[in-house]
Amino acid sequence: MTAEAGRDALRYVAIGDSLSEGVGDEPWPDGTLRGWTDRLAALLCARHDERGVRYANLAVRGYKAAQVRDTQLDAAIAMAPEVVTLTAGMNDILRPRVDFNELESTLIGLVQPFTLRGSRVIVVPIPDVSRISPVGALLNERRNRLNSIYTNLARRHGVLPLTDTTGTVFEDPRAWDADRLHLSALGHERLAYAAAACLGIPVGVEWLAAPAGAPPARTVRTEAAWWWGYAMPWIGRRLRGKSSGDGRVVKRPILAPLEQM
């Protein structure tokens, strides 16, 4: 990319929580988290090869929507991005109590500063994971309410139309990491394709389709391993008032070409 192209490069900023940070995906060779936003940045680079792309990722795992607003929004606005992706709200509905009116107001406040400036904003809906995690069915009502807020963001506040995840790969256990809370490498790959398609980039793959063959069966052994290996530690952090984001730093705090990891 030439210096002239660099000055006019497409600017993409990812904000949000662990999903945008890349938890669950295969890391880069140096051990840095990858994730669907890095994958989307690569697809944008291929699409805008001559112009170039500069990409920043301010997401931090464990953050609720208000934390995303308080710690990431101003920095993201200052970068004047043309493309913004947001994942926020899931950590809110995992807590014992959630004020959906306040959550909606926070999410509107997260997207409006960008849409009013003409940025293309993508918000990721929450798939139905009832068949993947024991917690999925318990959260379904809250998930639907959160997705309704996201739909309102698209209808009234300039967010790009949401991807319908019903009956897609995102409801397949193979798209999810062992913790059943974060996407696997397959899930991150497919989400990047979904976002690219949302931006009008031809991806040339059946990205919504589940892989061939039957997904692995859930057994007493797998469920016990999940509870002891993932659910109980998560509950323990909640009881101690700890978050997986405590002490974390942003992985890509400035706009830079993707290869600058």
C-alpha cells in the first residue's frame, strides 16, 4: 500500500466485548487473538486492495454495554471510521438483573454517533443456543428482547439490516467453542463472511449453511465436563465480583494495516 493510499484508506473500527476481541478463535502465529473482526478486516483488504484498509479493535472481553460506551466510544469516534462493528449486550443479559430500557438507551447511544456521520454500522444478533448450552433455554426470553432492541437499531437508527441466524450454522454446536459461550474458529469465520455480505462484499461461500454431517452428541460426560470446566468458574467470578476483562488491554488501539499485529 502506497503512502497516498494509506492516507485515503478505508477506516474500520471494532468495539464491544469478547466476541469482537476474538475469544474462541484460533490465534495468529504470535499468539495474538484473531476473531471475526480481524477476518472481516482481511476481507475488506481484499475488496479495497488499491485503497487499503486501516483497522482498530477496541473490544475487551466481559464488558457490558455501558462499559463499552464509557471506555471505547470516544476513541472510536475520534478515528472517524467508515465501518463500525459492535457486539454489546450479551454480558448484560447474563447478569442476574438487567434494565432493558437502560440497555436500549445505551445501545442507541453507541450507534448513533456513527450512523449520524454516515458510518456503516453492523450489530451482531444473538443466535438461539438452546440446543448448545444448558443456559441457552434459560436466556431465550432475554435473548429475544435484546435482539428486538437490535432490530430497532436497524429500523430506526441507521444500523445495517441484521443477519437472520435462525436455522443457520450459528445454531450448530460446531460453530461454538468448548465453553459454549464464544464462537469457535468456524463460527468466527462464518460471522466474518456474514458481516462482509452485509457490507455488499461477495464472499463466494455458503456461509450460513452448517457443515456436512451430524454435530457431536451431548452426553452426561460432556455436560459434566462443561459444568465443572466452564460454568462453575464463571459463576465463581460473578460471586467474587470479578470479570474476565479485569486487567485486559486493548489489542489494536490505533488504526493500522492488518499486518501490523
